[in-house]
Amino acid sequence: MSSLTTLHLSTNVLTRLPSFHGLKSLKLLALVASMALVELPPFDSLHKLERLIIVIAPLLDSLPDLSPIYDLKTFVTMDRGTWCCNGFLGKCDLQNPMCGIHPVWGVPAATCLPINRTEKIASRGTLDTITKFSMSVCGGMHFLADHQPPPIEETMASCDGILYRQCELPGSPAAICYNARFMGIACTASTYPIEMRRRQIAQGVGDPCDPEYEAWLGCK
């Protein structure tokens, strides 16, 4: 395991993960849709970690000490993480949507960590890391309008295999043909791929745009 550089763990019901001890070469750690995860193991061996991604871990109420990570280049969290507002970082704010009942998953509202606790206290290194990556952690919640369900025949047919094409969904002001999670290209009303593609086109990055289908996104 000492040679492992990438670990992507997705869609599981684990409450805790095995020890990361010995993963001295790990550069990318991605935890996605870990609905039951309540605790992460220490990061003591992850000195070479460069990218840390935590997406949809609604029960995670604290983080391990991030000080052992020498040169973290990317730290991204998406959707609810109660550690953002339950007092782990200092102030407990239960009015923050991150600590409320989850609008999609229905996870119960969080509670404040005890003031007199002796564990689950953010280290100075962890606080400094959170501050450094404040633009990409503890951001927006995942709402029903942003949910991208598996493709079905009807949503795929309207796209005819054309990526980023504009499509229509009842009750949605805008929709795009997109292949979320490497699935088939289907019509979705999620705002994330729409905004992503608009930014790619504006900044001249990603796949070249096709004005025939992407003029609505700014392609010329």
C-alpha cells in the first residue's frame, strides 16, 4: 500500500474507514457519497497528499488534524458537512443550512459539539488549512434542483447524444445535456454543469465549444 497514490471511495455505508497508516505516497484522497461516515482516521501518514476532496458526507462532524499534510494544493468539500457549523471550527451556528435537515437526503439536523469537550477540537494546522481554502470548503448545499438522477429513455432521447446541448424539462428554467458520473448523456436541470460549461467557454479551457449547440452558453 505504500505505493498507492490515488484513493477514490464512493457510494458506501461505512461509518468509519480503515487506518490510513502506511499510505505515504498518497496524493489524491476523494471521499464521495459517504452517507454514514461519522469519522475520518488520522492523516499522520499522508505527508504527500496534494488533493483532498470530500463530497456528500452529511454526518461527518469533525476533521482529523491536517498539520501532517505538507503541501496540500487542493481542498474541496461539497454539500453538507456539519463540522462547518457545529462548533468544530470555533463558533456553533445551527442556523447555518449545513446544520439543518438535509433538503435532499433527509439527514436530521445537527447539534452543537459540547463546549467542554476534550476531543474533536480543530488544531491550529487544521484551522489554517480551512482558512487557506475558504473559497472551496463549507460552501453551498446540495438542493433537489441540483440533483442529477440516473438517465432514463426520455431524458436521453431529447439530447440525441449531443453533450452540452440545451434541452427542456417541465418546471425548469434551464436544462443541459450532460453525462454526470460517466453515465449516458441526458437532460438535467442541475445548475452545476451549466455554470461549469459557461466558465470553461469564457476562460477558453476544456473541450472546444460548438456554437451550433452551445451558443446559449456563450460559445461564438
